[in-house]
Amino acid sequence: MYGCAVQLDWLNAEANLREEVLAQCAQLTPELAFKWLAVEPRRGELDFAPADALADLAAKHGKTLRGHTLIWHRGTPAWAEASLRADKDWTLLERWLASIMPRYAASVSEWDVVNEPIETGHRQDGLRQSVFLEAFGPDYLRRALEAAHALAPRARLMINEYDLEYPLQEQRDRRYCLLKLAERLKAQGAPLHGVGLQAHLDLRKGHIDAAAVTRFCRELAGMGLVLRVTELDVKERDYAAPAAERDRRVADETRRYLDAVLAEPAVLGVSTWGLSDRHSWLTVGADDYARFPGAWTHDDGPGLNRGLPWDAALRPKPMRDAIRSALGAAQAQKS
Ligand code: XIL
């Protein structure tokens, strides 16, 4: 199953993008609309209009919607963070879950309950020192899953995490900590059903560790968890190479990664974090420009990272073919 993250404004403003997204994707992920920060920027003023509109679009076109994301240290409004720190009031979190989960019971069958709970280098258990950990201790994950399960008893509940791919000590530690976390939660009987692998690949970090990725997926699956690649894209290292070469490098890394992940049959599908390079959160930053002075005049121009399957003019790139063939091969193997 292929899907991508979307912002409804872009789909509304650009008919060709909307058409391509609807033609290509079985599943949509709201890039922003479901985040607490977006829904309730001021206390008590909940605005579900953008999320409702996206749910309507998905329903109209027979697309499933990923519930991304309920509890995220970077997706929490400032007022809520301050309040959680001051009062350590669990009902505040519960009210947020209760406001959004039942509302989308019909359109969302899979929720990222906690996003990015791991951070290495601070605590033995590798839990991120977020406001949630500070307010409620390590048990907040189990409690959040229980609360979510009570509100959406049929939904698949997931933890979604990044930086799990490269042969770097930090990422080895992250994989280990996430496995241990999943193991603890399962041992406690928490309703954790799956793990989302964000997969923001990064050519500046070298190549992914295929054997480690496959092993990691197998261990998670061994706990009875399903997996999904949730936010695939590729940050480039060298913006000075010709566009075709850049596209080849992006596609090669994508293929390497998907072959490693999809070796595990418990992987349900792959979503990219956007469809077209035109709308990627991976922007080319000042540091990138500084590394390639004078490299910005060739054919396809400067400015855009080419790490999504369709280019800025909505032409499919080799990355699209890499995803398609990896998914096709995995499908063939299953049947
Ligand atoms: C990002 C969006 O793409 C940005 O537009 C927004 O400003 C911040 O969030 N991991 C996640 C996603 O789980 O929700 C993030 O999305 C990217 C990193």
C-alpha cells in the first residue's frame, strides 16, 4: 500500500497535484491538520475544520487516513505544555484524545498515539525528556495507549519514530531503546499494535545498514507488532551533481531501504512525506548553499531537495519506480 502526507491547502490550490495524489495513494496522512498544535492553538478553541475537510476528501475518494499524531513534543500547543508542566494533570491529555479520536472513528483506523518518544544520551531507558515524561513519568506511554484504546477500541495503535536506519552509534542506540520500549509495553499488556518507521533517509549519513534494518523489523514483528514506513523521504548530500545523478542516488538509497524493510512481511505499506519535491519539508538550507557555492545555475536550478517520488513539475522520478517495484516484489512474495 502506498500513501503520502498532504496539506489540504495545496491539494485545493493545485488541481494537478490533487489529481496525482488521488491517483497514486491509497492512504493519506495529514501533514499538520491532526496535530494538537493545529487543532487547539488556544485553549478551548478547537478548530476541526481542516481535519474534517481532509476526512471528507478521503471518504469521498475511498482513501484511508492515518491519524498522525496525538502526542508529540513538537506538536503540542505552548499553553498545553505550560499547563502540563504546572499541573501534571492527566485529564488534559485525555480530553485532547477524547476530542479527536471518536470524531474520526469512521475515517481513521490507525493512530500514531505517541510520536518520537526516543532520545538517546540522557536516560538509561532512552525515553525523550519531553513534557509528557516530565509530568507523568515513563508510564505515560502505557497510559496513553490505554486511553486511546478505550476511545477507539478497533483502531490500530502505533508509536512512530525516526533515525533507525544508519550504522551510527546513536541510531544503534535508538533501535535498541525502541525495541526495549516495545518489549516493556507488550509485557505490561499495553494496547500497542504497531510501530511506524518514519524513514527520513539522509545521504549525508552514508548508506543505510540493510542487515540491521531487517533484523530490527524482524524483532518488532516477533513481538506481534505490525510495521509501516510512515514518512519516507531522502535528504540529499550533494546538490551540485546533475539532476539525473541526484535522482539516481535518491532512488538507490530508497531501494536499499525498502528492500531491507520489506523483507519483513509484517510491513503494511509505505508512505512518503509528501508526493512532489515542490512541497517537501526538506528545504535546502543555508549550510547546504555554503557547501556548494556556484552550483546553482545548472539546468534544474537550485533550491529544492529532490527527495520525493515526483519532481516539482509532477514528473515521476526514479524514486517512484524504486517504491513501486519494491512494493510489487513484496506483494508477490506474500501471495
Ligand atoms: C513536520 C511537517 O512536515 C512540517 O510542515 C511541520 O512544520 C513540522 O512537522 N516527523 C513527523 C512529522 O512525525 O509530523 C513532521 O512533520 C516531520 C518529522
